[in-house]
Amino acid sequence: RPVTIPIKNRHVFVTGGSSGIGLALAHQAASQGARVSLLARSLNKLQEAKESIRRSSGLDVSIFSADVRDYDAVQKAVNDAGPIDVLVVNQGVFVPQELEKQGLDEIKFMIDVNLMGSFNVIKAALPLMKERKDRLPASISLISSQAGQVGIYGYTAYSASKFGLRGLAEALQQEVIADNIHVSIVYPPDTDTPGFEKENEVRPELTKLLAGSSGSMKADEVAKKALDGIKSGSFTVPCNFEGHMLAIATAGLSPQRSFLMAFIEVASVGVLRLVGLFFQWNWYQTIENWHAKKNSKFAIIELSIYTLE
Ligand SMILES: NC(=O)C1=CN([C@@H]2O[C@H](COP(=O)(O)OP(=O)(O)OC[C@H]3O[C@@H](n4cnc5c(N)ncnc54)[C@H](OP(=O)(O)O)[C@@H]3O)[C@@H](O)[C@H]2O)C=CC1
Ligand SMILES: CCCCCCCCCCCCCCCC(=O)[C@@H](N)CO
């Protein structure tokens, strides 16, 4: 059933709120009258974020320096911040590389921050969320990725961490619905953020080529989609046109509170499976061509060495 989650005068707690999508969302929530708290590791970045929100909205946000991998530190921050009405679990790290080349330490880093870190944050925040006095609808939202809806070259560990969030979100929604808590999962495409800029320095060419199937967005645009999705209690929150197609093609057994969207899903899932297969066809062709080009480059180098000799 439809629901609206008010954010004015309510406590919005954003992890990874000192940069990119989280920071943009914090700005928007503050300007809509929410009381905002931010959690991230670097105190410097948190202070800059606090200052920039003060400058743009005149409002004071609370900041908490903690690593989501450290449960005790997260619990302390959440208890100091006070009961949360809208929890935005947004922290994330992404280092794309072929599995064969990627170290287990980097794989574990992504799973720990993106997936285990989300468990830590939710476990720490849930008891006080359930005890909130006003009984108004509350929200727990998770920032996944389109790479959490479909596996993409270079993202074995990252996709695994983001697909994991979906299982967490679907099961959790059944557990917290009786407490009037609504779970959302947001699936952004490539988004222009400091984290993305860093990712681009190491991104394999094929990752770039395949991820380019979905247009890229600005952090502000993604934050707006996310906040609108949260406020309307939508479970699945796509961010762009490709995202809407992906949401239908991968609807699975996710809950759906809009009768209109449910109808659109049922009517178009078949044809979108076909569209999805065309994308896969195209991606595997891109991969094949890339290997052929690489091999022919080697052949040319070998030939020139041979000629020189
Ligand atoms: N940008 C993109 O292309 C896309 C991003 N996403 C997802 O959106 C979310 C935000 O991404 P984006 O805005 O680009 O990221 P940024 O790298 O710009 O910001 C990441 C934020 O998370 C914090 N953070 C990172 N690690 C930890 C940690 N261990 N504990 C606590 N906080 C941490 C960072 O602060 P600090 O380093 O100080 O801890 C920072 O505030 C991520 O979950 C990402 O996977 C999804 C799709 C596309
Ligand atoms: C049924 C039809 C579907 C058609 C659309 C398919 C498009 C899929 C593109 C996936 C792009 C993944 C980007 C990941 C971004 C990200 O998370 C990184 N920047 C790291 O944060």
C-alpha cells in the first residue's frame, strides 16, 4: 500500500555523508527541514561538509567520525546521534579490476565496507528506530548500484557486495514492516563524485565500455531521485531511464507498493527480458572484439620485432 515518509523536522542519518551522493542528499534533506547527521571516517572531510551545509542552508548538522567496519564505533556514534527516523546507508568503496588480478585484501575491503558495514550500521540503529516515540513512518534506505542489478566486467567483488544488499533489504523489509519502517534500495548508474573520479584512474577499459550502456548522472540528480524514492516509501528506486528498464527486467520478487508500477512490470517484463538479452549479446560482442583487438596488437608487435630482426 502507498505511504509517505515525512522528513521535515525528522532525524536523517547519512553514512558516507561527507562526499558525493551522500553529501548531496544531506544538503537536500537539510534544505527540506530535516535534522541531519553525517557519519564517515575522515573528520576533515566531515568538517568541510558541515561547513558547506551551514553556508548553503544556514543549518547545523552533527558529524560522527567512525569506520563502518568497527561495530563499537558505529554503535557509539548512533547512540550519540539519538533516535533516527530516516537512515541512509550510503557508504561504499569501489575498486574495479579483473578478479584474477585483484588481491583478496581488496575484495575483502569492498565486502567489509559495502556489505558488512551496512549490517553494522543497521544493527546499531534499529533498536532506537523501533522505539521512536512518534510512530510516524520511518525509513531505512540502502544505496546499491546498477552493478547490484546486473554483473559487469571488473566488478566481481563490488557487484557481489551490492547484490548482497538486495537480499538484506528484501528480508529486512518483512522484519520491520510491523514497526512502520519502510526499506528502500537505490540503484544509481555511474555518478560524477570524488569516488568515481578515483575509480576512473584504475577502471579497466571493458568496465568503461559496458558501464557506458547506462548514462551517467550528477550527484545532485541521484540524491534527488533517492530522496524522492525514500519519501514515497518505494522499495526499488531507479535513477535514470536505463535504471527503470533494469528495475523491471530484474523485478524478481521485490515488494511493490504502487499498483501502477506493478501493472507496468507485469505488462512489460517479457519484452524487457528480450531487451536485456540484446544488451548481453552486445556486451559479449564487445568483449570478443576487445580480445581480438588485443591479440592483433600483439601480433603486430611480434611481426615488427621479427621484421626488425
Ligand atoms: N559514483 C558512482 O558512480 C556510483 C556510486 N554508487 C554508490 O553510491 C555510494 C556513494 O558513492 P560516492 O558518492 O560516489 O562515493 P564517494 O567516494 O564520493 O564518498 C564515499 C563516502 O563514504 C565514506 N566512507 C568510505 N568508506 C567508509 C568507511 N569504511 N566507513 C565510513 N564511511 C566510509 C567516505 O568518507 P571517508 O572516506 O572519510 O570515510 C565518503 O563520505 C556508494 O555506496 C557507491 O557504491 C553507486 C553507483 C554509482
Ligand atoms: C533490460 C534493459 C537494461 C538496459 C540497461 C543496462 C545498463 C546497465 C549498465 C550497468 C552500469 C553499472 C554502473 C555501475 C556504477 C558503479 O556503481 C560504479 N561507478 C562504482 O560506484
